Amino acid sequence: MWRSALVLVALAAGAASCSSNAKSAETTAAAPASTAPRTTQAATTTAATEAPTTTTEVPTTTTDALQGTTGRTVPETTTTLPPETTTTLPPEPVYPLTGLPNPDPAIAARPALIVKIDNAPGARPQSGFNEADIVVEEIVNDNLTRFAMVFQSGNASAVGPIRSGRLQDVNIFSSLDHPLFAWSGGNKTVTDTINASELINIGPSKAAVYYRTHDKAAPHNLYSSTDALFGRAVEGEPAAKQQFEYRAADAAPGGSPSPGVGISLDSIDVRWDWNASTGLYERTMEGKAHNDALSGRVTTNNVVVLAMEYVPGISHSPDAQVLGGGEAFVFTGGNYIHAQWVKQDIHDPFSLLADDGTPILLTPGRTFIELPRIGHTLVIPAS
């Protein structure tokens, strides 16, 4: 009987021992789940990242109640990220002769329109200065000057008084790429030269779009409008070619401060004064404010003075030697930059280079180009 008791005790002890081993195995299996990635055997976790692909080894554990716990690594999983993309926005379109933003592609596609403008006392006040993208003032006969208003983005309901052209106009304006040329005509030599050039003659002999006013005496009263003149353009005419480089609207101008410049063009004395409140240069001529009949005071964003050699031309009219190079004075944003101008071919625009050889960047907007003789420019110093 005591042996039976011993057997019962032994069986009870064995059962308890088996129960303890089973709980131990359960505990061993549960441990990795609460402390992953650690297991009872050394498990290895490998993370490899190589853009744009990320690879991660994921450790797993298996448990065998009889053989203990083992660590096993499942096959690698690969996640492929989409490639990075970059978007390059096209540059904002601008008008070629002002560098200003262009909201109207149809206008930007127009050719340049040159209108020769009288500056004799009987022609003043003229019309169209502040609507033109570029204005050029050149010395002509009788110690006077003549203007060339260049339109592309702007329009003037009346432009004039319109006068004759000069031989130098071919060398100055061929860089605009087949511009329309509005003028009153010229002598046979000049007319033949214009007709043989890339300037498109739309003078009164070619286009009936001119009229004479009654407030001025002939020949200082011939007028037209830009709408009428642009209407003479032939379909497929090339758009105006850019003439200058422009700085960003928020970029500071180069050079040093200067309130303006004084210029002598034979008998015509001109002064340009910087108005910081408007951001414009204001023109004075012959000691008086120069006014436009349409828009008041003649103004501009940039004044570019190109010192020129003049040689005698036909009909006693001096011809500016615009091919080659020379000294330049650039006024933009209230600053002055001493420079050199270069123009090697009639199809080249005037290049403006600072003394260190870098291109000069103008303020986006209108530009007035003065062509005085060498030695007739006075930079006004800052006060």
C-alpha cells in the first residue's frame, strides 16, 4: 500500500514537471513577440536603402516545443519608389523691345514699326514718344535732330509729324529684322537705298495711310496712326528682334548713382533727369520740358548715349558711323554705367559692355537712344 502511495506521488510529480516544461516552452515562444527582433538565438536584421529602392530583411521566429526556439530569415522584400520628377517652367514671354511681360502673343508677333519724326521748331509738340518702345535721336542737316520712334508692343492714335529718312537708317535699323519703315520719302539716292535694303518701305508712295493736320504748316504736319501703319504689314513678316538685355524686375541696377545726363546734339541741347518717385527719366530740350501732344512730358526707363563719329553725307546731311564701336553712357534705374558700344554688322543690335566686359542689363521698359558727336556728353554727378 505504501508502494501504491509512492507510485501516486511519483506520477503527480511527473505531471507537475511536464506542466512546468510546457509553460517554459510557451514562455520562450512568446518572448520574441514582445521584444522583437531579438530571439533566443541571435537573429539578424538587415536594412539596406538605395534610392529609389528600399530593401528590408524582416526577422521571424519559429518555436518547437520539443527542440526549443530557432531564428529564421524570410526572403527579402523590395519596395520600388517612383522616380523623382522635376518640372522646368518655360521662361515668361516678354515683348522683344521692352523686356516687359507679354500678355498678348499676337502683339508680340508683330514686326517692328519705325516712324521718322521731325524735330524742327515748327513740328513741336510731336506725338507718340511715350507709346514707342524705343526712340533714337540722330543729328541731321541744319544742325537739327530727327527722331525714329520704334513701335512693337505699344500703339499711338496719332504719330508725327513724319519726315524723311537718311542713309544711316539702313545701318541702324536692319537689326530689327525687316521692320516697317514709315517716312515722308527722300531724294533718289536715299529712296533707292531704302528700297534695296531690308527695311519695308511703307511711305506715302506705297501706302495711303497718311494725312495732314491743320494746326501746323507743311512740311511739319504729316501724320498717321500705328494701327494704320501696322495694317500694311504682310502676313508672315518676322517679329521684331530683341535689341538689348534686361535685368530681372526685382534686381538692382548696376553702376553708381547719378541724377541724369546733359547732351549737346549740334544746336539741340538735351537733358535727362531721374525722377525717383516715378522711376522714369524726364526729358528737357532747349531748356524747357519736352512735352508730347498725346501724353505730356517725354519720359523713358533707360537712356543710352552712344558717342558717334559723323561724316558728311549727301544733301549736307551728316551720317553717323554706327558700324564699329565707341564710348557709351548708360543711365538706368537712377544709376550711371560707363560702357563701350559695339556693332560689327548692320544685322547686329548695339551691344553694351561695361568696362569689365560684362553685358549691361537695362531696366525692362522703354529706351531712348541718343547719338551725339564724340565729346558732347556730360554725366551729371551725384550730389
